Amino acid sequence: MTPDTSHHPAAALITDGSPSYSTSERDRRWDLARTFMQREGLDALLVYGEHEDVGPAPFAYDTWFSNGRAGTTIVLPRHGEPLSLFPMEMFTKDHLESARRGDPSWIRPACIRSSRDSRAIVDTLHELGLTQSIIGVIGLDPYPPWYPEGIIPYRMWNAVLDELPAATFRPVGMAFSQLIMALGDEEVGIVRHSAAIGDAMVRAMVEAAAPGVLESEVYAAGMAAGYLQGTTPAAMHFWSGPAPLASGLPPWSYRPQNVRILQDGDVISAEVFSNVGGRHSQHQATISLGEPHAELLRAEQIAREAYEAGLDALRPGRTFGEVVDTIRAPYLNADGWEFGPSIHTLNPMIAASGFPREASRTMVGADAYPPEVDRPTMASDMELVSGMTFALEPNYAYGKHLAYLGGTVIVGDDDPLELNPYTAQILRATGTQR
């Protein structure tokens, strides 16, 4: 029996078919990679992917080549198909079952290897005749904030270098990241779909939130709305309280403690992550239970001015640093403070706006912690092109009252594509009080 989902806030998104990638998208990506190799003087690319169970901003460049399960290592010669090195046998079984069902797969069984340790990497490069070649590596460059000095394990990489002394390995992660940030038409469709799901997740949270309700109930409502659409969204950041000044997983998710019960006058500050087919959207939700505090409304006004300034600035030809300066301009004449980054790239996340260390000093009790440093803008000289995706998430605080707003924006040929105006404002909870 098919379950009745008509009452669910996300049900309106369910259709007879979700967007998918064609072989034309596969060919576009592989051709783009080969053109990159030719331009950079590379004989091959070696791409290390992070395992599939991570949260937001995963290092999953391998899926860009494979349209498959994250956590593999890809070797793409300049001439020929990519080879995918699997971490364990269950990946092979899943690939086989997908083939039986007729699901689209970009990697043929003959191009799969059963291990991705250093021995498998060396053997694959021998097999392809690349032992004296120039190989571009994606995984050696910094990938802040999670991997400030690269993701490839030290022991693995030392073994590869020892075994292949005549090969030249060149980090190309940043250059390749900027290459693939300009999404193809099919990818734009996927991001639109992801953004719609993210909106449905937030709407479900708004409808569940009320005094007397557990935080975990609101959290579950949002995640369920994402699952209902056939996605597995990353664990969201979620805090609540009269004036929460934090951004991260709810503390009851990583240590044993009671789940907080929402109170009248509370604010929920949440960061919602949607992911469809490896294309991500992000949604900043500030949900008020009751009439927002006057200082929160003041903060919303400044954050909203920054949001609108960001929309106007996200156009081809601008540099990322110029966009950041435009977004932060409303902060300069206000007498509050900036909590954290106001914009960062998506698909992949390689650039983020900086923010001053004064923010941490403003918080009561911050003087008990080691001093922080000013966070400079990452990739400030990156030029914007049509198809790039951004999390436009301006934030501002007066005292302890933080307004964190925004969602996903795509750079268009002229005007930007604003996908989530719903979360670019303070939202009012509509759940039933207990």
C-alpha cells in the first residue's frame, strides 16, 4: 500500500519523476576535465574522495566524475575513461544491483578496481602507463575549514611517492574547483530541485515549532521533509533559546544530555542542508516563537540590507572579494556586530567571506577562551561567472540577538537566480503550543 503523504508539508514537491543527469552531462564533465588536463600539461587526474557519511561541504569530487556513491578514488587519463577505485566490496555489490535495475551508471564494471589503498593507486598508475607522467592531484590542496592542509592520508601518500619516484604529482584542486563551479544546465536544474526541498524542510520546522515542543521534534520534522523527497540531507545545525549565539549540531546529538523544550519567546537558529545528486543548497532559518525581540528586528533589518546588497553584487565579472565588501557595507554604519561569514561558495565550497575577531570578543564569557584571529576572505580574487552557486547568508547581531538569514543564489547571465527568498527573513513559528 502506498502511504498517504498528502498532509505532509513537503508533499507538494513529489512528482512522477525527479530530475536526473543524462549522458550528455557525463560527456560535458569528462570533456571539461580533459580540456583542463591539456591546458595544465597533465597526463592524468587522481581524485581522492571523502567517505560518504560526512556532513555539509563534503570533499566529494569523485562523484563529479562518477555520478555514483561517494568515497572512491578516481584516476582519469587524458585519453580514456575514468577508473574508479572502490573502498570495499559492498560498493561493487551496490553498483551491480543498480545495473540490474537499469539505473544510470557512468563507470563501467571493467573500469572498477576493488581497493583504493596506496597499493591499488600504484598498480592503477602502472596499468595506465603513468609511472613517469605528470599527474594532477585533487586532495592535496587545503580545503578549509575541515582540511586546512589537504585530505589525502599522510601514510598513503608517502607510499605512493616512494613507489613512483619518476612520476610528477601536482596539486590542482583549487584550479579544478573553480573550473567546475560554473554549473551546466542540468546541474542548475538539480540545484533548483535541492533548493525547493530545503524550503520544504524549513516550512516543516516552522509548522512544528511551538512552546512545549521538544527541539528534536522540530529537527525531525525538517529532516523528514527532506527524506520524503528521496534525499538524505546532511545533519542540520540547530540551536534554540531566548537568544542563541551558536552555529552547529544540537549538543544532544553528540553528547548524552536532555533535549531542550522550546519556550515562548525562543528563537530557533538553524542551518539546513539539502543535497540532490551531489549538488547542494543551503538555507539559514531564524524562527521566532512569538513576537521577535526589538533587538532581533533591528538585526534583521541590517542583515536584510546586506542580503539585498549581495543579490545586486552577484553578477558575472565581479570578484568574490568585491561581493564580500558590498555585502558587508551595511555593517559599517551599524552599531552591532557580525557573527560569522556572510557568504560562501557551494558546489564546491572553496571561498568564504572573512569576518573580524571582534565578533568573538563581544560574547559574554569569550575572554576565558584563547583569542581568535581575523578571518580573511578566502579566494577573494576569484572572478564570478554564470552558473556559480553561493550560500548568501548575511548575519548581524545586536547584543545577544542574532539574525541569520538567506539561502542559495545562482549567478545568472545578468540577474542572479534567488532560489530561497523564504528564508531571507525572520520566520514565525506556527505550531500548536503544548
